[in-house]
Amino acid sequence: MSECVFCKIVAGELPSRNVYEDDELLAFHDIYPLAAVHLLIIPKTHIVSLAECTTKHQDLLGRMLLLAPRLAQTHGLESGFRTAINTGRGGGQTVFHLHINMFGGGERPAQG
Ligand SMILES: [Zn+2]
């Protein structure tokens, strides 16, 4: 029903290598990794981008951010990692469902 790739992943209609899931959040490996470890943290509910968020999303956003260091611990990124939230076409966003990119373990050149 939804054309959103991430909503399809949440619904189990597309495969994903999940690393974390709870009632509100899902985290999985990016299918086109830009680093040795490239994880995506998304809300299960469809939110287009950070620009659509309001104060009602602040708990959800906090939970998304706090998940990153927890995932780092279980993915060999204890020495550190980089997070990026791309917002809008001008911000390099390519999937219009809010997500935190989490990079670590050495970056790879962008593919094609
Ligand atoms: Zn979506």
C-alpha cells in the first residue's frame, strides 16, 4: 500500500538485516553501505523528515539518538561513530522517511 521503502521494511514486505527492534523503532544495515558499518535507525511510524517533527516527537527522537551508542557497543564501534540525519532534497535525503545514518569502522567511497 505504502510506496515508502522504509515502511515496507517495517511491514516485512522488503527484506532487511535488522539489528534492533521495539514497538517504536527499527534499526537495520543499510543496503548500500557507505562505511564498514552503516546502520539506519528509523521510527516505525512514517515521518517524512526532521522538518516534519514537532514537540510531540521529542521522546521518539531522543530514543532514536540514544539507540546509536547502544548499537555501537554491539557492532564493534566502541571507539566511535558518526551520525547523520539528512533532511529534504537540499540536505541529501534520498528516502523520505526519517532516519538516522550511523557510520563506523572506516568509510567507503560512495557507490555509483
Ligand atoms: Zn515510511
